[in-house]
Amino acid sequence: MPSEPTSGVSQRVLCDRLHALAIRYCWDIVVEDFGLRYDSVVRRIMDYATWDDILELESIIPTPELARILQSAPAGGLRPKSWSFWHYRLGLTPIDRRPPLEPVRLLD
């Protein structure tokens, strides 16, 4: 189960650590837009992060916040493999069940 952020760590340090992850995975988002696109930035990290970066992300952002970001993902917000991984990782889906289908975009 992912750990909760370290207590006693300043918000600025957590922000700097998240920013360091974001610049690795969000090459198409301008640095000034990270705050405005927080959910999108975190979702991108969730989708492409290495194992070590996943552990870092979980140490920065509380599990309920990661779950909220996952559950509010738009169609195409995460690849199917990442969608399933995070549902199991965050305990949103029991290990003996399939995660819900990821959101789909319907074309008119």
C-alpha cells in the first residue's frame, strides 16, 4: 500500500519534489502551467513513471488524492495498463476483481 507523505516536510519541499518528477514526464507542458494543470501533470507521471518515481510520487501525494486524480481521469487520460495498475495499487479494486473499464470518448 502506498505510504502517506512524510510528516514534518514543508509544502515547498514537496512541491519541489513533484516539480522534479513533472519535468521528466511532462515535456509538453510549460513549467508555469504545472499548477494550473495539476491533475493532468500528476496523471502523466502516474502513466509513465518508473518504479522508483512511482514510490517518490506516493511519498509526495497522499493516497486519497492519487485516487481522486485517477477516478477523475478523462477518456485517454491513462493507458489501460496504468489504469489497471493504479486501481490495484491504490486499493480501489480488490486483487481478485477486474478494475472498471477506463473512460472512453464517444465520437458523434
